[in-house]
Amino acid sequence: MTEASSVHPGRALPLSLVVFAFNEALNVPTVLPEIISYLRGRGGEWQLVFVDDGSTDETNAKVREVFGDDPRCTLVRHERNMGIGAALKSGHRAATQQWMTFLPCDGQIPVTELDKLCDAAARDGVPVVFSVYPNRDDGLHRTILSAGVRALIYSVHGVRMRSDGPYLTDRSLFKPEVLKPDTFFLNFEYPIRVLRDRVRFSTVEVECVARRAGQSKSTGWKRIVGVAKDLVDLKVRLLKGQ
């Protein structure tokens, strides 16, 4: 066992990391090398799956430059922008390791924060680890939006969800054929299903910082309306046994 893995026992977990991006050409040259350096130094088996979700800028070309010929790095491209949920499902289909987690390619979540998720899985013996942001400051509208979504989840599904950031999961539990949404809602649906099915899990706090460059593409008041519709749709699917 290397010194790094003895400090972070979770680094021994065989990990597929899915990084997704839509028009992040400004961030790829700085964020992606840091991610690869972390993975190469973690000590365990790993794979990096980058999903270019229909970018119209130079994201794809810049990823190829950074990847070089490393066989542990896989590039998946969507011909059109399909959404975060679709990106995660494509990443899962390309993944080969037992454990899977994800990061956006905007630099908001330092890659070293993944140690907290992996260490919790190794320490607690659980197949899923969620993460929350203790000090994220995205403005009042984002705070209200988040509170509204959580209230909707509880009112429709009766579960109190604490999952803000990336989650680590045993890959066998993440089933693209069951997880229908291609949108960001998939990151609500998966935790809801974990809670409803009483899957053992842990929760850790992770740091969230400002984007390296560019603007967020996943905020806006229209989301809460879309989430409300998705929550009702999920309720119907669950009642049908889907």
C-alpha cells in the first residue's frame, strides 16, 4: 500500500470517474490535467470517462490533447446537448470499474474532495456515499430554489434528501434503463430511489468553490417547475413498479 492510500484508504477502491461538460473549452486545459494527475497518484485502479455533451466550442479537441494516448482515459461525445442525466448514463455505459462517481468540468469541486467519498465507502462499508455543500454561496435565489426542491421531494415522495454534489456508488446499483431522465433531475431521482429502497449509505461534506471560467448552465427559476413535473412523473413510474 502506498503512502497516499494509507492516508486515504478509499483510494484503493477501483474507480470510474465520469467528467461531463458542455462548452467548457476554457476550463478543460486547467481542470482536466488536475483530475488526471489526481487519478494517477491515487494508487488504485481507475478509469476516466469524459462525456462531451454536444459542445459546439473546442471542448472535444482540447480533451483529446490532454488525454493523449492514455488507455485509461475514454472520450464519449453526444452529437447534441442532451443533459446531465444523459451524460451520466453514457458515462456509466462506458465505465468498467466497480465504483463510479462524477464531476463537472468547471472546477467547482476540487478533485481531491473525492477522497472523502471513497474513504467513507471504505470505512463504513456502504455501497453509496452522498455529498453536501456546507458553505456554498450561490446567492439568495439559488438557496430558495434548493429549499423549494427539497420541500417538493418530501411532499411528493416522503423522503428527506440530503444530496447536493457528486455521489459515489457501486456501479451495479446505477441502472440507466430504470433512470429515465436525461436532465439534471436524474441526480434527484437516484438518491430518492436509494432512500426508498433503504440502501445503506453515508453522507460527507465537500467543498464547492467558484467556477474557473464561464457561466453555470444549470441554474434558473424554470428548473423548479421542471423538477415538480419530474417528481410527479417519478411517482407515477414507481407506482407502476418501474
